Amino acid sequence: MTRFLKLTMAAVLLLGVASTTASADARKGQKIFIKKFKSKCGFNGAKFAAKHSQSEWASINEAGNFKKEMMTICPEVKEADINDSWVPHLYDFSYEYANDSGNVPAC
């Protein structure tokens, strides 16, 4: 019985750690935008995120076109400038602060 309990607790702990590290973060996306793209875009993250509604951002991301849309909004940004690992965070930031969200980022 104790072996089963230990195994169960280990599995729960592993899932908890894996789920928090695998999830994207709007705050991290905001920091990435400020550090890497604000100067190239020529405007702040609030203006970038407000280019679309939440449903539009979701459609763009689901179609796998987030990088392409980012390059359209910010012509000076090239595909090589956007690290694949940043996309989920940048998407969460854009979705969180979309023009219909009512949220305003502090950047």
C-alpha cells in the first residue's frame, strides 16, 4: 500500500511540475516583446496586441501563422528574429491584451 501511495504521489508531483513548465505565460511574452521587438516595431506591446481581437489572435495562432502575422504588423521583424520557443508566450500576451479583452499591459 505504501509503495502505491509513493508512486501516486510521485506521478502527481511530476505532472504538476510538467504542467507549470510547459504552459505559456503572457507576462513572459510581454517581457520578450519589450526586450526584442518594441524598437523594431516602433510601438509598444499594447498597440501590437490591440491589432486583433482575441478570436482573431486565436485563429491566427491555430493556423500556425503567428510569426507571419507578427512580421506583417512589424515589417522590420524577420522570421529569424522570432525564436520558436517565444511564440506561445507572445501569443498568450497578444491574446491577453487583445483589443476586445479590456486589459491594458504596462509596456
